[in-house]
Amino acid sequence: MKRMKQNLTLLILLMVCSLVQAQSAQKVLNIEVTGLRSDKGKVLISVFASAKGFPEITADAVYTTGAKIKNGKSSLVFANITEGNYAIAVLHDENDNMKMDTRAFGIPKEGYGFSNNVMGILGPPSFKKASISYPAQKEVVIKIKY
């Protein structure tokens, strides 16, 4: 009976260790969005694995999601990320209409940002300039511009 308890204890310990190891080995990308001027609406995030469609065509993104805003910040975790180069586009969709609202000449009314906090000249930055290398970079902070 004593040996059976020892074996059971060992089995439980091995299972717990395996679970902890699996969680720590999980491939995740943490994205924090800062500088949001209000908690209205939500943050829309698109992660692109190539220049195709970056940053406007979310159907070409490999990951897309929306997140709530609290105290001018938003945080997201993308799980099961494969190794590679990615560029991230963020929109503060203040009116929850799932698109970037613009003024005359296409000037954005809502906040936006990109990985590496790069901005383009008269338009969005290139995929190359916004690109990060995963898993070398697992934490990304993007400051929103209005």
C-alpha cells in the first residue's frame, strides 16, 4: 500500500511538471497598446506575416482580434505563434464600426499604430519597417497616434 501511494504521488508530480513545462513552452506574442485617448470602442489588431495586404486588408492578416480598453491601454496575447517575421497594425475603433474613419484626403479620425512604432510618410509604413522577428521579440508595445 505504501509503495502504491509513492507511485501515485510520483505520477501526480510528473503530471504537474509536464503541465507547467507545456505552459512555459507555449509560443505567445504579447502586445500592449498605449496612448489611447479614451476607453470608448475597442482596439482592433491585425498581425501580418507578409507585405500582402499590410496594413489595410485584414483578410490577409494571419491573426486579427479586438480588445477592450481600460485606462487608455489594451493588452492582448496571441498564442501558438510560429517563428517568423510579422508586422502589426492597430486601430482605435472608437465608434465600434469595425473600420478606420477618415477626414478629407483620407486623414484618419481615429488612432492607429504599428509595430516598432514606425509611421509612413503620407501613408502607412512598409511591412519591412514595421516587421518584428518572433520569437526574438515576444513583447511588443505600440503607442497610438491620433
